[in-house]
Amino acid sequence: MLVGRDQTLQSQFIHSATRHHPHNKDSTGEMNPKQMYEQIKLLTCVIVHEIMFFLIHKILLCILYFKDNFHSFPLKDVVEKPSCTLEQQSSSAVEDYHKAKEETKIKANPPIPVQIKPNQPIPVHIPVPRKVPDRYKPLILPPMLNPLPKDHPEYLPRFDGENGVTAQKHIQAFEDYLNIFEVDHEDDSIRLFALSLQGEVMTWFKTLPEARIPNLQQFSKLFLDRWMIKVNFLLLNEEYNQLKRFPDESVQRFSDKFNQIYHSMPLNIRPPPDLALLHYPRAFDAEIEFRLRERSPSTMKQMQDMAVDMEANLKMRDEQRKAEQE
């Protein structure tokens, strides 16, 4: 039908062209080559025009067809939409199933909102304190303890209230120990200071109320208040000059008392070591004093060790004499 229409249009176009151009024919009534070329050219233009019209018509029909048979338009929306693989569809179905299941649980058991009354305190979690060993009862320790220095017992200074070491000197020695071993944690410091106490001083520490000492500063204050000698320096010098060993007092105990008083004296009024060597024997009876001066030791420690040995020898001698008399 379309081809017949095209042929009709072509014949009408050619007839119209030849009718309006009477000079296209020669005297014999036939067209020359030039005229035939012009008509072929014109006919070609008509055919091209008709082909373009035909193609445009078909394209429009296709567009109308896709428009009627697809929900999305234009076509690029359908083409650009990626197709889901079987694995993606399965994963999506599982997610939808779990989502629907959670929604069902929420509908069946809706969450109960927390109602806080006005001026009602908000509950706060308070950690339960760890059990403190008996040797640390007076200390306030954190729930988690830091490790103590390695080999700390070997170099830790000790204090028992004797041996001529004053409380002030022990504090200084302990602070030097902390610096050398780089002890920075408070719980390590107070535990180490407690471990440095011995004898009567440790007994005093255990009698303190529980959870009383939070830090080393408070510990040092309590320690000095109890064990630092608090007397007038003039009275301390007088006590030093009048030192005497009691009859039932051991030589070792007297030597510890002598050293504590001697080292508690300020340097400006403390007698030099040579004078202390002359003063120490005066506290004993005549026999021990004579023997100590006769041996003439060079240091105070040597003199005190000699006095301990003399005490033991004199006790053995007295026991032998007693046994002989019996």
C-alpha cells in the first residue's frame, strides 16, 4: 500500500515537472541526456524523502508499542536498571524474613519505658572493693593493683625503731629507693612502705584502723608522728650525756638506744665520732669500760660488737663460777 502510494506520488511529481517545463523536450518530443539526468536526480530525492518518512513512521510505532507494554518510560529507565542475580535475590529474601521476624517480636513484647520520678536519684554502679590482705588492712588500695618492682625485698630499706636509724632517715632512704626503682604508682608506694616496717613498728602499723591511709604523704605523717623523737635539742644533748646501761638491759638493746639518740641530734650539737667513742664506754660498768678502752676500736660499730662479745663472755664466766660453787 505504501509502495503504491510512493509510485503515485512519483508519477504526479514527474508529470508536474514536465508540465511546467515545456523546454525539457526537443523538437522530436524526446528528452536529451541532460534532461534525463535532472529528472533522475529529482526522482532520487523523492525516493530518499519517502524512505526517511517510512523509517520515522516505524520508529514512532515502536515507541508507542513499548510505551503501552512497559510500566516505566522512557526506555532508559528499564535498560539501566540492573538485573538481580539468584544469589542477591536469595540474600534479600533472607533479610526480609529476619526483618519481619524482629518486627513481630517487638510487637509481641514491646519495650517497657523506664520511668524516673522527679528528684529520684539515678542508680550508679559502685565497684565492689577487692579483699585487702591482713598486712595491708590500714591502707586504702584500688581494685586493680600495679605490680611491685622486681627483687624489691633485696634492696628495700627496713625500719624497726632500733639500730640507730631514725624515722627521718628511714623516710629519706625510702624516697631514694622509690626514685632508683622508678616507683610512680601510689598503691605500690604505700605497700612497699608497709613492707619496710619490722618488729615493734610493724606491730604498731597493724593496730591502725582499717582503710585509714590513702597515700604515702598521709602514711609518712602518721609514721613520723609516732616514731620521730620530739624533744628539745638541749634536753636531747643532756639525755645523751647521762646515758647509762640498766642492770637487766642487754648490750645490744642499749647500743640501739645509744645510736638512736646520737643520730637524732642535729649536726651542730652532735659530738664528733671520736668523742662518741670516748663517751660510749662510760655507760657500762667498770670492767666492760676498761676492756673497751684497752682494745681501742676505731669505729662505733666495732666497739659495740666488742661490747656484745664481752657480755657473752662475762655471762659464761659467771655461769662457770656459779657451777663451781655449787
